[in-house]
Amino acid sequence: MSSNNAGIDEFPYNTHTARQLAPPRFSNVTEIRGLVKLVRSIAWSCDGSRAATAGEYKDIHVWDNTLHIKSAKPLPASSNPSPHSNHVTSVSWSPTDPNILLSADKTFSHGSVIAVWDLTSPSQPIATFKTPGDVISLSWHPSGHHFAAVYPMGIHDVVDFYRFSPSSIPSASSSPTPPAGKWEKRTDIVLGGSSPGIGSEEINSLRFNNSGQLVCAVSNDGSIGAWLYPLELLEGENIEAPVELENVESTVVEHSIEDQAGTAGGAASEAVVEKETDVDMANGEETGEAPSATVAPEGTAKEGSQEAEGVAAEAEPEERVAGDETASKDDVEMTENTPHSSKQPTPSRPPSPALPPSADIPETATPPAPIPAPKATHLTRVAHITPYAASLLSLSFDPLGRWFAVGGQDALLSLIDARDWICEKNWDVCSSAIRHTAFSSDGEFIAVGGDDLFIYILSTHASQVVSKIPIPATLNCLVWHPTKNILAWCHSDKKGAPLWYVVQQEV
């Protein structure tokens, strides 16, 4: 192993020549012209047939494989209003469906909007989600049915997860058309914010690993973390049991009866007592028991049941009088003995008319407290290392699953084994912060850029600098074609016409 002056370690037995491969060349850079707004993000479709660009002032265009401006179609189509209100800073294509596209804007103090597009009907997005912060990262799950968005909130960053929920109604036809459904935000899991797994750390880049079982992130404190990601909705964990409404109603009834016995109650208590009386009366008719509101102790003789029934029937209007605190047992007996007495107490309001047994009795008691929303479950962290003292800004995974690459403020690029999390290689070819890293589709190359005024294409096997491409300003985006060794990028230079670039490996 020999060290060169460029600050990297070369492995001669892994060079392209030693492996009987032609030396790679990336020299013919092509400018893609025609746009009128600065390009901030680029994405390739999963089949490589189209590209999408996002830029300032709500600009989104979809290009075919010719990459000619005449083939570029704006989103939304047909001059419809855009769901975004400012610069579109992120665009990402589904890894499984060439017609599903994500876009997110940066609206500063007003939060952002995430839009999900189906390019078979590009007139408007099929789903939009409002976020309280500016989206700084979008990441797809390998299945194409989930994605994550990262946005800063004060001193910490928050991660929201979204999933495609298929319709529960099966399709009537046997066509291979994907099942109908909708995109929705997951409320059963949480990562970031006050999560014990992250605390107040700032997440700068987040990705799902190749299997989709883990969600990984790099943070401002130089750490790398991994959490288990559940595909199915979590139920029953950290979720409070719902309140039994029947128990709440019976409790309210018992309290109302006690209030009625002490103070003759209010309107709500009277309604509940009336309901209990009607129910007891109905039960009395069916079972032959006395419809008394109180249960007689065991062993007490039931003498004069007919007389008690008559007294209760005549005393019922008296008991319904609100505010008559002198209604006692003696008053009931006097009323029974002198039914034609002209000196009867004047009620403060007319008594409530009795409702027929079959009628619905209105519920005037205090309604039960609303059922609390289920609490989100914190994702389980399974790995955490802090290999750097400086902030980590970029994270990317090798398509073949062998490594993942991280880079940050110290301008050091590291290649880490994806299984054991052991650093295998380091490059310090950059002179400024690394903000973007990307692996080629065959895993042979890794492109690096950021605040440096060069894009470096490195060989993952031989650790050589394959190409060094100058750029006039800091890098905005860096992405490889999914099936070919074609690299696309854009930068932040606002001088001249807005451009984005591609370079292809020369054979």
C-alpha cells in the first residue's frame, strides 16, 4: 500500500488496469440549457428514462432521455396553480415507480409543502403535506411505499414518515393496475425532536439502507445512527386504552341520583333520574317487582306494595319540582290524604312531561371526556457511533450494499463497511466541506462535492481520483443515472443563464 501526495491511499492491485478494465474517463461535460430559473435539485427516474429538475420560484420540469428543453414538461401541467409557494429545493423519484415523484419547497418562516406527483395525471399532485419547517432531505424507502422528510425545528431536527395506504376494497378487474390507495403521514412512530434516540441533535442527512430495515442518519455532532424501521403500523404500544363509554354513563347516573336525593338536583340530574325511573318501571312491569328507585334491604317485608305504588305515582310530579326543598315524606302523605286540597305548592316551573317508554330520552348529562390520541412510538436505535469531531453533512449507500459513505465539515470522506460499521477507506482530496456524495449504479465510483470548487469522481476499489471537474460555485445537487455511469449536477452560480450539467463515462 502506497500513499500519494493527493492524500489518498492507492491499491494498485485493484486498479482498472490490473483488473483488465479500460481506464475510466469523465471529461466531456454537457450543459443542459433552456431553463429560466436557477436549478436547485435533480433526480433520475428509476428506469432512467426521465429526469426531473426543481428550481427557484416553484419551478419543476420533467425531461425525457434526450434532455432537450423542447421535451421538458412543467409541473403542474396545463398552467394549473403550483402547490408550492417558493423555491423548490428537493425533488426525488420513486425507486420502483417511474411515474411517482416527490417535491418539497423552502418557504422559510411559513414551513414547507411536500407534494406527491403521479405523472400519468400531472395537472395536480395526488397528495400534499404541510410541514412546520423547511424540508432539507427527502429519502425513499426501497419498496417505494414509504418515504421520510427531515426539517429543522429550533435546536433539533424532526423526521416525518409517510406511507402509501392501499385501498381495502379489492379491484373488480383483473388488470395489473396497482391498487388504489392514498398517501398518509404516519403518526404511530417518531424520530427526532424530543426523542431519546436523538435528543437535540441536528440531522443533516437521512437514508434508508438497501434492505429497508434500517433508517440511518448523520448529525451535527459527528455521529452516525441507525434505527429499526417498521413497515406495518404499530398498534397497542404506548397507546392508552380507550375510555369505556358505558362505565362513564353509569357513573354519571349514580352521581346524579345522589345529587337529586340531597338537593333535588338541576335539569341534568332530573333528566337522568327520569330516565332511571322509566327504566325501573319497565323492569317492574316485566318482573312484577316494585318500581322503587331504592332497593329494599333483604328481609324487609313488602307490605302495602299497592299503596306504595300509588304514593310513588302521585308523588312523582312533586319530586320533579326544582328548588322545592320542603318536599318531604310528610308532604307526600298529605297529598295522598287530601287529593282535592286547594293549597298545593306552586311550582317554579311546570313539571317535565313524562316520556313514553319507547321514546328516546335526550342525554343532558355531561358528555364523557374525548378519547386521547394514541402516542407515537420512538424508533428503536440499534447502532450509534461518533467517528468525527466535526459535523457530518452527507450520507449515501452503495447500491450493492457493501459500504456507505459519509462526509462533513472537515472535508474528509470515509467509506464504512455496511455490515460491521468499520471504516475501510478515507479520502481527504477536498479542501472544503463535503455536502454531497453519490455512488454510481455499479458501485465502481463515488462522486463528491460541496463547498469546494471541484467535483471529484473516485474509484471505490483502487481509491484513485478518476476525474476532477471544476465548477464555478458551490454544489447544489449531485446524482448518478440509475443504469448508466452518467453523473448530473447543478451549482449555485446565478450569473448567466441557468444551467445543469451531465457527464458520461467515455468508453
